[in-house]
Amino acid sequence: MKMEMSIWKIAIIIMAVSFISAAIVLVWFFKKVRPVKKETIKGSVRDVIEPDYKLKRWRFLAISWPLVCFVFAGIILSQPGRGGEQRVVDAVFAVFPLIFFAIGMKIQRRLLKEKRYATALASATVVSIEQTMHIGEGNKRCYFPEYEFQVGEMLYRVKSPSGFSQCYVKKGQRVELYYAPENPKVFYVPVMQKHDKRWGMLLCGVGMVFPLVGLFAPQIRAIVFWLN
């Protein structure tokens, strides 16, 4: 019994040190070393985080969080006070959500790369909206807007690389569009990108919250039992 209590104390100490260390690293990385540039908007000056830094932050999180989740799984499997089945279920909660995290991070990476390269602003017209049906997903429709814009004497026609479950623009509508000066076919439309960003953040959130649920499952079960 004393041996189990000692292991439990060691596990708590390891968890506490891990969280404190992770917090210190995140504060240092996100606050202290972020390069900024000055941007003037309507007479006011503000700091803007450089796109390269955002990609570095993305790489840091994409590598570090899966490693942290596997550490969580190791702690869960070796932690006393959990039954055999509970350990397996809790470890799955710590690792399986990384699938959602990976999908969300992939979306975030595409959005960051679009913002990094597509820096020139143009006024574009929605010329068509292609619709496709996703069989096996409730027969949901997916929309792919196509835009037309002019750069100098050249007229470009580009289609959204990703589909949307809802169409946030209408045919004939004028929208802001950012394109890459060296390759105008690399572009993004802010009014559409913000919905991709929300979806990516939601998936990343699932991939970061559920592993914590697995790690603190005994405490959560105790609270639920106490409430009942």
C-alpha cells in the first residue's frame, strides 16, 4: 500500500513538473521571441506578428503536442489507482484525438502558407460556384467558389482549393482577394478563409482537450460520482 502511495506521489510530481516546464517554454516561445513589424492603418501604428514566426510556432506545436500526449498515455498506463480497462480507455483518450489535431493543424498550415505568400490585394468577382455531393456523409453538398480578378493587363480565373459545407459568397459578388505577386494563382479570400480558420481551431481544440480528459479521468469520475 505504501509502495502504491509512493508511486502515486512520484506520478503527481512528474505531472506537475511537466506542466510547469511546458508553461514556461510556451510563455518564452510565444511572448519573448516573437518578431514583429510595424503596420500603419488609418494613421495608427500597430505591431503585426511576422508570417514566418507563425509558421515556426505551428511547427513547434505540431511536434511538441503529440509528444506530450504520448507522455500522458505513458503516465496513464503506469499510474496506480486505475483499473486495467480504465487505463486502456484513458490512454486512448490521450492519443486518439491526435487524428483531429492533425487535421486541424493541416488546415492551419495551409492558411498560414496562403497568408505568407499571398500578400497583394485585388478586387475579385465570384463568377461561379461549383457544387459537389459527398456520398456517405449524409449526402452533403460541398461548394467551390470560382473568382475572377485582374492584375495589370492579365485576367485570372481561380477556383477555391477547398470546399465549404455552406456557401458564404454569391455569384456576381465582389470580394477582397489576396494573391501571390509571383504566382497570382496562389490566393485566399478573407471572407472564406475565416470559416476554414474556425473549423481548424475547432479540430485542434478537440485534439488538445480530450487528451487532458484522459489524463484527469480519475478526478473527473470522482467529481461525477460525487455529483450523483
